[in-house]
Amino acid sequence: MLVSTTALAAVSPQQAARLGKDLTPMGAQRAGNAAGTIPPWTGGISEPLRQYTKGDFHPDPYGKDRIKHVVTSKNVKKFKKFLTSGQIAMLQKYPSYSMNIYKTRRSAAYPQFVYDAVKANATSAQLLKYGTGVSDTIMASPFPIPQSGAEVLWNHTLRYRALRWEFTSSTVNTTSYGDKSISSREYKYYFAYSEPGITLDDIDNKIFYLKRKTLSPAKLSGQMTLVHETLDQVRSPRKAWIYMPGQRRVRRTPNLSYDTADIDSNGIRTIDQVDMFNGAPNLYNWKLVGKMEKFIPYNAYKLHEGGLSINSIAGKRYINPNLARYELHRVWVVEANLRTGMKHLYHKRRYYFDEDSWQIVSVEEYNERGELVQYTQAHTINYYEIPMTFPTLEVTYDLEEGRYFAEGLDNMKSPISTDVSFKRREFTASSLRREAR
């Protein structure tokens, strides 16, 4: 399993020529569906709205849309065809839970240089043996015309997310009694893989660098984490360091991977559930189920609105249904089944990828008995000043214990800012030590 022999995965120039024609530049089906309920892709939102102010929250371009349907536990059978197993489980577990369905808006868009990179990747990218990594790719998703489940997964892992980010946001953990605990953190990201003009040799097997600092609660304030996310995590596992104020030293954390419990979520999710999925995919067989039409969280500008309090978003059992928006979209469905001899908390996992952006929008996690135990949603928007599609809020529901974890609550602070100038050299262990001092 440590062998990094490549397996052919690139498509022919003739196939790649479909990108920008019957396929969108990202590889989605450009046309709408036969029923007319999914429209054709016409470019998405490729530039900021006139009412948008740089650095502010993004005004809702679809704020005048009316709700088409409200899915509840009473009419779930009527819409079952378009619901995921996780959504059905939520409706069955919580009779008061509901989903507001709106008109489908294919808003996803990326810069032209990303489209150019995707087209170049299509004829060059190679999947490493066992799907542990990708070679001959840069900037954006490597497999716009995927042939396997592993290729679809890497399209999410390597999707374009701009170059630098900085933001502060809160997380919410709930208990089975509905009590909440809130934490606040500062984040800095540097996406080496997406740096213009860069090559795989230049980035030294790195996808991105992350530096995170805890601001509250007071007992955790000052704790810092540094992560170097690698492209092939079997050959070269991610590197991570942590600074604990009480210990007053920076130390390596070797177990920040796979099903290690994410302490930030109070154990609700595992490390490899962050960003819907991250890290080495080698524990699973990745089956490409195909494309389906499903209601998915999309254009979640109501959840993104500035000034919303945490309590107005985070309820006792689930986030406020009146702020969530669902639309009918085509999604790639990939099922991950634990390989023989491998160990993980989840034995089967089902992923739903938005065809227009390669963003994972929903995940279902199953235990060794085949029971659905967790459901995660990514409520995405188009950050149209870039542009890129990315979640404004991620929520993981523990269906066994009736609690949840929400990440990305920045409404009382400020949204993601890409107007920052920090350098890659600021994401080293020595820089973390200096900041700690």
C-alpha cells in the first residue's frame, strides 16, 4: 500500500474538448434536466453584485425567491425520490424538522484561469495506486470527467479555494438535552496547491497550510494548531503541531488523522470529517454509484447574513430550518466501504458531490451493523468576489445521541477575507513558537 505507482486516469484530448461545450468548464452537464426542474448552467455568478461591499457579508442574489415546497415528516413519501437517506432520517427522528425547497439556481462559478487549469488537468492528471494521491495536476480539481469514485473524491479534495484566507468564526456543540457550548477561533489558510504559476515540485507535496488560534472559551484561549496538509498522505502523512498555553511549548501531534476524535466537536465527528472529508482515502474502496437528482443545501445566503446571533441559527436539535435553503441539483454519489483488514469508526460512508463545483454537500456515516449514525450538511454559497463555491456553515448531526456540531458561525464577526498578504514561510513550527512567545 506504500507503493506510489501511477494508474492511468487522464482522458483523451477529444474527451477534454467537451469541457466548455456540452459539459461546463468544471465537467458538469451543461444542459438542464428533461423535467425542466434543473435549468442549464449559464455561467453562474461570475462577478460581485453591485450592492456587495468588499469585506462585508454577501447580499443574497436570490432573496426574492419564494419557497416552492416544504418537506416535513408528514409528506416525506411524496418527495422521497429526491431526498437522501440522511434527510429522511432527520425528518423521521425530529417530527418538527422541515426542509424549504426553492427554485434551482446553478450559481457556481470560478475564475477563467481555474477553468484553464481544470482542462489541462483532464489530459494529464494521474491517480496514484490505491487512490492515495494524484500526480501531474495543479490549481484545481484534477478529474473533470471522472471514471471512478476515487477520482470524484479528489475533485473535492483539490477543488479551487483561492490562495489565502483569514477569518474568525464560532462553533456550537449541543448535548442530547439541547444545551450548547460555544467556542471561537481565528483561522489562517495558505493554499499552496492553488498558487499561480506553481508546480507540484514547488509545493513539496503540500495542498495547504493552516494556522488556527482559539479565542474562547477562556480556559482554551491561546491554544494554537499548525497543519501542513499533504497531497499523498500515505507516502507523506500530514504534519501537525500544537501549542498549549499551560504547557508553554510547541509539540508535534502525530495522530491527527483518520477516525481520531475531533476534540473541537466534543467527539461528534472524526478528524477526517473536517471539510466533509479530508486526508488519506486508503482505508476504503470508493465506488462510483453515479449521478442522481437530489435536494441539497445550496445558495445559503440567509445563513450567511451578517448580524445573525448564534441562537437565531442554532436550535436545540438542529439549525433553524427557516434559514436553510434546499434546491434540486444533480449530484455525483460515491459510496466508501471499509476495505478488508482496515479499521475505522465508520464502515460505510456515502457522499454527495455538487456537479457544478465538486463540493461535497452531504455525507452519511454508517456503523459496523449497517446503521446510519451520522448525517452532515455543507450549506454553500458562491463567494462571488473570487468567485468560488464554499460552505458558509457545516453541520454534523449525531443521529444516535440526538446532538449536533456546527462550524462556521461568523455572522457576528466577519466573513472569509482573501484580501490578506501573509506568506507561506509564516506557517512553520518556528513561526508558531515565535507567535506563542
